[in-house]
Amino acid sequence: MILIDGKAVSEKIQEQIREEVARRKAEGRRIPHLAAVLVGNDGASETYVGSKVRTCERIGFHSTLIRLPETISEAELLAQVHSLNENPDIDGYIVQLPLPKHINAEKITYAISPEKDVDGFHPANVGKLALGLPTFIPATPFGIVQLLAHYGIATEGKHCVVVGRSNIVGMPMGLLMSRNAYPGNCTVTITHSRTPNLAEETRRADILIAALGRPEFIKADMVKEGAVVIDVGITRVPDASKKSGYSIKGDVAFDEVAPKCSYITPVPGGVGPMTIASLLKNTLLACGEE
Ligand code: GUN
């Protein structure tokens, strides 16, 4: 069993981007600028956005954090989005999800200029992904394909089972694994909450991608011997032994599943750190060759 070290791969990619930024600086070229919009005070969102902004600073990108109160109206948030679309200093930006219930997240996502949509959530960019055209690939699926490529994991002709059909992970993951490229060329099964006999499907997976958001849901008897298991889960569960009061659990019962795998990602330290590297790559792409 090989443990996939997402932290190390992410650091390597970040180092390459840091070098590219230094080259750009030396040549007097444009330095990428990422903005992040954070609405309200959700603990997990604060952690993710804080980490994105700090990483930008570390590798030499410009970054701007826009904090807005939980009570902001949809119209006010839309005005902020329009202002970011028109701001020539900003190359790309994200609006951290989830948004408060009184705001229609689709309306906000669809208002983001596709050229600045480094999350790859806008319908124009999802459409390009579906057609196999160059675009911003959503950070988590992008991170996963980079991990598969880094470890040289064979994908052609394999059966990939994705558990979860979210717009952020499951759906784009299925598109990427079935495309005519490497990593890809898999036969893909997307499963979800209405899939009968889920274990029967997951047991057929050469590559199993768990993205359903239920801690330790995937047990050893749901996994084929020798499978590649990618764990996208990052659920906070109460843990009195931790200073923070919680620990982070993946969607896979790691201790019982790992011995059956050829490769597996741990949580934390697997897929999570890769999402930031992907976002930085997308921001560099949005900045272009200027
Ligand atoms: N919430 C959870 N994951 C993401 C992400 O990749 N982008 C944004 N904007 N919000 C998220």
C-alpha cells in the first residue's frame, strides 16, 4: 500500500509557482492577484479562506480578502461581484461557499465573470470542461488528477466509481476521469444517495473516489483488493482530546480500508492540500502570459 502524500505534492507545486512568480517579477511582468470573498463567520470557511490567502502571500501572489457580514443582502453581494468583475487589478476571485440561506448561491456564481472564475463553477466553464476544452478545472477534482499523475497511477480502461454527485466534486470528477486524456479514459460510474446496493458498485471500482461528506462511510467490505482510494471528505467531528474541540475525518474508514489498497490518500494531508495548489494554478492561468 502506498500512502499518497498530498502535502508534499502540493508543496512541490507551490514551489514551482513561487519560482514562476519570481521570474515574472524579475522580468517586470504582471503578478497574479487573487481575491476571496468571505460572507459571515463560518468556522470552516474562515479556515479555508485564511489558508488560501496566506498561501498566496507566501508564494508571492497579490491577494485580497473581502469580508462581508452575514446580514449582507443578495443585491449588495451582487454589486461586490460586479465590482470585482470590472476591477482590472484582480485576475481571479472566489466567493467562498456555502453562502447564508437568504442568498441564492447560483445567482452569485453565475454573475462571476467566466474569465475570473478560478473556481471553475460558472456554467460557461463547466460546459467547456464537459466538452474537453481548456478551462479552469474546479480545485478539488484538479488536485485529484494532479495526484494521480504525480504517482503515475494507471487510469486507462479502469473502472472509476465516484461516490457523490456535487457540482464542486462528484460531477466534474466524473467528467475528468472519462475524458480522452491522462489521467482519464476510465469507465465512470457516478453514485449518489439514490443508488441501490452502493457497496456492490464501490466493490467494482479500480479507482474509488469518495466525496459524499459522511465521516468513515466507506468500510473495508466496500472496497476491492488492490483499489486506488481517494478520500475527499473533510468533516469536523467533536473530539474532546483536541485543543480545537474537533478532529477532521475523511469519508473512508482509513484503518480498515488502507491494507486493501494499492494507493490511498490520508485525511488530513491527502486531497485537502492539493486544492490550494490547484487554485493557485488557476489564478496563474487567469493572469495569463502578460
Ligand atoms: N466551499 C468548499 N469548497 C469550495 C471551493 O472549492 N470553492 C469555494 N468558493 N467554496 C468552497
